[in-house]
Amino acid sequence: MGIKLVRLFEQAGAIGGLVARMRLASMSQVTSMEAETIDDHPDRVARVQNALDEIRKQFATPREEKPAPQVVVQTGDNQINVLRRYMATYLDLMAQRSLFLGDTTATVRRVNEAGSTTLDVQRMSVWFCDPDQSKISCVDLFERQTGRHSSGVELSARDYAPYFRALRGERTIAAHDARSDPRTSCFAKGYLEPLGIYSLLDVPIWLGRKMVGVVCHEQIGTKRMWTQDDETFAYLMSHFVTLALERREREPKSNREEPPSSVRLASLATGALPRIESGSG
């Protein structure tokens, strides 16, 4: 049993609960279950400690004050039912992962379908960064009302700087009033208002220590006060995409579907992708 490793995971839990423990496992490539069975090899302990130090910095970053829209937050028995639904969806995905986890595209589509239904949002999408994080490209958007999947839009960091800064520095972007939230208001004129989107819940996708994309949840028609449970579920969906990317990175290149790297998926397509115009002017 790795006593030091177990303690490091306990510290991560004290810092940020389940989200921090999952982030530590992803960044260090050591799971909490492995920590209980493998030895405290110095190199392994150092790797996990370095990852924990980075997580401590991330969770210590002050989060911007968020607007407080007038919405009703679910409590009591209803909240318990919501939690059960969230866990059931994640366990269902984990139980079926062998059917699609080796195919990044299939995984993303499945995550969007399951996540949008469970979180009860009308639109859910997954975006991947190009290598220098100068833009993100949509690899799948699922619209629940019509059951339609689409892809191909790209967003530039130059046009939406506040949002990209938040992606790099925050665990989640829970914008209850996305049109006025300083992190997402840059989308108001050209994206949010035309589509009737009022609230956004976006979670970065991490591969090791690098932010490689984002999972986006969009609430149409009314503002929504995202709960901590909503944020945790959204993070679980993001982590499931990470699992697919990690599996892909471990595969021999000869066995990979084209394009040869998940993280390059967006950048290979950028030459012919439509762009959303900035709402700034």
C-alpha cells in the first residue's frame, strides 16, 4: 500500500472533493485505487505531489463573483432524485465504455446525448483546442429537441479573450446569466441572443496537465442557477472525454483512426471551418 500516495489523494479530496481527486488521477496517471495497492516509489510520489501542487494552485485561484439570477434551486427529495439520476448516467456510461471508448468521435456523441438528457439542457457540445490554444473547434454539438448532431464551428481566442482566459484558469465556468457574466458576455450578440441561450455550464477537458478542450452545456429560454451537483456531473462528463483521449494516446499510431492524434483533431480541420463573428462590434 502506498501510504504517501493515499495521503496525497486525501489532501486532494480536502482541497476540492471528487473533482480534485479525479483531476489528480488524470494529471499524475495514478488512480486513487492504485494508490492503495502500489508502493511509494519516489518517482511516482514526486509525480503525484507535483500534480497536487498544481491542483492546489488552481483551486486557490479566486473565482469571479457571479450574478445571482432569480431562479429556484431544487432541494429536498427532488435534489436526491437528481443526484441519483446523475450517478446512474455516469455508471451507465462506465458500464458501456468498452462499446465506444476506443472511438473518440463515438464517445463524444454518447457523452453529449447522455449528458444533455440527464442535466436537462437543450444543447451540449464538445470542443477541442488547437496545439497552441489559439482557437477551439466544435467536434460535436447535440441538439436534444431534434436529436441532431453537427460540427465544424470554430472560436478564436483573439475574438473571445475573456472566455479563453477563464478556460485556462477555472475548474468550471458556471455562468448563470451568460449574457452578463464577464467570462461569457463576449458571446452575447453573435451567439447567445440569436439562439436564445441564457445560461452556460462549461468544463475544460484536461489531458495530463494540458487543457485540450471544453464540454459545453447550454440552457435555452430561461436562466438557470447551476448547483454544485450540476457542476460535478458536468465535470464527470468532461472526465469521460479525457478517458477516451488517454486511451487514444496509449494506442500504437498504426491502430488509431484518422486523424492520428485526438488533440490535433480540431487543428486539422481549421482551414475550412465557419467562424462565429465576434459580438464586440
